[in-house]
Amino acid sequence: MNLTLKQGVALSATAVLALSAAGVAQAEPTVPTHAVIVCDSASFYANYDSASGPVGLKRVLLRGDKVGHTRGAHPVYNGWAATFDFGPNDWGFVRQECLGGFGSW
């Protein structure tokens, strides 16, 4: 093996060891905290666009519908909270003030 190739192999091995020691930044999945809809009705949107607001109305949730949102872990954009609807098991966005009864079920 020539000197340049040996140096390249040594550098590659050092880089691999450094990366494995540092680890890869990953967020642990967070199971949504159980909550309920506390508004009489709450629009449930597929997504939130920072320029135009909520987009893609999926359905309207009613008072008492079981949902999930972990405060401090799941995003809230301009009052629209990322929320898991336990009925059909899908994610969307609902007004933050319509979430309550955390841990009640």
C-alpha cells in the first residue's frame, strides 16, 4: 500500500470512529399524552403552513373526542397544535385552546 492510500484509510477509520463516538442526533418518538376536545367543535386540518395557516380540512372534532398532544414535545404554530386523533388514528392540527383534560383517560 502506498503512503497516500495508507493515510486515506487511516483518515477514513478516524472519521468513522469520531462519528460513532459522537452518535447521531435523533429525537425519540413521543407517544401523545391523552387529552380530549373541550370546544363544542374543532376543525382538524391535515397540515399547517406558516404563510397561509391551516390547510386541508380533514373533519370536525366534537367535544369529548379523544385526541393526543404532548405539551412541549409536539409543535404548536400560531396556536395550531399538532394533534393525534385516536378515532381514525391520524395526525393533524387543531386549535390549542380546544385541547384539555390531559391525562384524563
